Amino acid sequence: MNGKTVVLNAARMNYDGKLDFSTLSSQVTVYDDTQLSELSQRTDGYGIVVTKEMPLSAESIAQLPDSVKLICEAGTGYNNIDLEAAKKKGILVCNIPAYSTQRVAHTAILMLLGLSSSIQVQMSMLHRGDHSNFTRFLQPPHVEVNGKTLGIIGAGNIGREVMKIAQALGMKLLVYTRTPKEDTPDITYVTLETLLRESDYVSLHCPLTPETHHLINRETLALMKPTAFLINTSRGALVEEEALIEALRSHKLAGAGLDVQEQEPPRADSPLYTLENVILTPHMGWKGLETRQRLVRLLAENISAYLSGHPIHVVE
């Protein structure tokens, strides 16, 4: 079995030069980035292709030589890969489903606590030299999270980790998932509409699929309380961004924490950069050093399992 491995866009993961891809297999070639026109040449003779959120359309997969038998997506989401085209070409696709669970969950909780304390507003005041919070009563809203209701959309690894932390904070939990589950003493499973109407915070933890694209849109945003906050650490296109911006500007929604955006990075003139009721971060949930080191280790395990004839985390 051909174990020669090529990493096509390593800089996406190894932006600080602290990762070692030589552990992936006995023969590894690493490129910081790869253009579509270079794809065929750079994968020629290789059995395994590793990418991170690199678009691999049917056209791109058609360019792959017959030597390629495995595509390893270095992450949880795989909506960037045309799975049907890969299947037709006899190429397995695998992902890393749980490498960043805690770090992404911590990012969601960071957003939740930051929005509750209007941290972004307070930092903005300091940046423009306004120190009045120190000489008057605290002016931006500042609320407790204990006793509040957190709605979780998607109960996978990350969603469950967020639930665990939220319970420690004394929050009530509503959960919407495609797979029906029975309530527990601490968790109530509800419809999407009920979750949106009753939650003080809504946190998204579902994959991006045709069914979940723009799951949060004008209609669903209108169901939420004007005092509620939306948090997205999953995929930007789960949210109809223009509708969200309208709701934030008109204060039909109290605020949003967005580690992911519909366009990454957002366009230079995006209001998301300047809205005071938004915490905006650059898809950092998976980018912690330990998280990325774990990612490389799990990639090596995926490749080893494939070469032993027992592939793991295959997606279809």
C-alpha cells in the first residue's frame, strides 16, 4: 500500500512553524500552500493527501492521479470536499472528529462570559481613552449567567463539552439535535423553535450541510429574545450574516460572539468589525498550539490505521 504522504497547505495549520509533519508516515512532502494548477503535479505518485479546509471540488478531485487513495481532512468539518467525486474515483476520505473539542468549547464559553460582561464594549471605551467606568457606576450591561438558559444546537463532542461547562456555571440547558434523545434531570431536548424562543444564549455546534446552511436567518432570528446572544464557533454559513447584522444594528438581538464568519476573513468593510455588541475572533477555536499538535498526532493515527488495512474516521 502506497504510504507516501503529501501535505498540500501546511501553513494553514503550521503558521508558527511549531508542528512536525514528519511523523505522519515514512515519506512526507510538505507544501505551505497549493494552487489548483499545481494539484496534479504535487500529488503524482502519492497515496495519501492531507489538507486543511482546502476546497476540493469535483474538478479538483478529477485532477488527482490514480495513485491517491486517501484524503485526510485535518479537521472535523469536511464540507470542503466533494465526497461523491472522491467515492467515484475510489478515494477514501477521513477526518479528525474530536481533536479540538475542549478548545472550541472553551472559545464558546469565552464568548458567553465576555458578552455577559460587555467586555468588548469596555475594551473599546479604554481604547478611545474613556475611563468613565472607573469613576462612575459601570455603564455597559453586566449580567450573571447562572440561572440563565443556554440553548445548544447540535449535541456532538463540542456541544456536549459546552453543556458540561455550562452546568458547572449553573445554567439551564435546552438542546436541539436531529437525533431525538430523552431528557435528563439537567438537559431538556426541544424543537428548534422552542430553543430559540426560550434561550438567553444560543450556541451553534452542528456541521454545515445543505440542511443547516443559513439555519439562523431572518425568520429564526425573529424568534429569539431581544436580550439574547448568539454564539457561533462552528461554521460561518450556519448564519445568514446580513440578517444577523440587521438584527444586531436594530437591537432585535443583544449581541453575538462569532469565531467563524460566512466569509473568512470578513470583507474589509464588514460591520462585524465595528459593531459594539459583537465579539469577533479569527476562527481561533482550533488554533491553540496543543490543539494543533494533537491534530498532527491524530492525523498520523488515521494514516497508520489506513496503512494497516483498518481505516478510521471514514466519512461518506
